[in-house]
Amino acid sequence: MKNTFNDNSLLSIDGHVIIKDPDSGEVLLDKHNAINFENMTVAIAHLLANQYDGSNAYFITRLDYGNGGTFIDGVGLVSYRSPLVSGESGGMYNKTYEKSVNTVDPENSITVVPYASNNYTDIVLTATLDWNEPAGQALTDTSSGDGVTDFIFDEIAIATEAGLYLTHLIFHPIEKSANRRIQIVYTIRIRAGN
């Protein structure tokens, strides 16, 4: 059968993450992330076709946090693992927490930002870890030897309702403790055309 697809326009997806203290304005991380293109194209196709397969929901509902993205040796040298973005099984090294962004609260939400007369649109996820979350965190970010390591995050990922990972970002460890809030602003730009 002859290929009758004539439009050769490109579809590109790029992600960018800012992690900050929303109260002081201090930026803790400003970095581009890796995209799981297989999972992303499957999700986009299902959403555009308005198809639900009965076992997977393809819409974004949460950000997952973990602490398996880096290794720190005895002298404090940090080594970074590769993002897990290959194939359907892409995910996280060690998920320790998740935060819903499918809410009406502007500090934990998803917004679609179209740009008139341009060939791109942004999806902006905002997730704020408040003073009291996650439960079990250290009291201050200057604690030492308290044994609480689940909330020293070095990886985050966007996940769908069914846990399909669309992105994965590895970064220098950031501790979430009860003495500060942390806000993640995660932007996915979808561009079509040349």
C-alpha cells in the first residue's frame, strides 16, 4: 500500500522545570528535562482520538518525586544516573512521593497556555509541597543524621492517571523539610510545524 501522508511537518516536545521556594523566590533548579517520546505519542494519540482503552487513562494527574537519581560518594562527589525515558516501562529509580496537579488550586494545577499566531502551546504544571508535606519529613533543611532521606529529592516525573510516565528529570538533590515550601513549575511545550 502506498503511503498517502503528504504533510511532513514536525512535532516536537520540550520540557523545562523550575523548582523554587515560593515564599523567598529562591530558585533551586532551572533545567530542561527528558521526554519519554513513546509514552508521550501514545498519550497524545489517545487523547486526540478521545479514546479510553478501559485500563489506562492518558491524561496527566500528578508529579512523582524520588531519590534514586544520584549517587553521592564518601567525599561528596555527586554522580547522576541517566533519565528513564525508553519505552513504555520508563519510570523512576525510587519513587517516594506523589502530588496531584489535577486540582482547582492554582498552586497544584495544570494550565494550557496557547500562543496566538504561533505553532506551539504550553502545558504548565504547578505543584507546591506545603510546610506540612510530605508527612515524616525532617524539621529543617539543616538537619544532619536524622535518618530522613525519602524527601531529599533528585528525580521527578510527570505521570498519567494510570501511572504512565511521560517525562523524567534527574537533578542535584534538593531536601524538602518542614521549614520551607517548595514549588515545581513544570512546562511542556508542544510545537507543530517547521
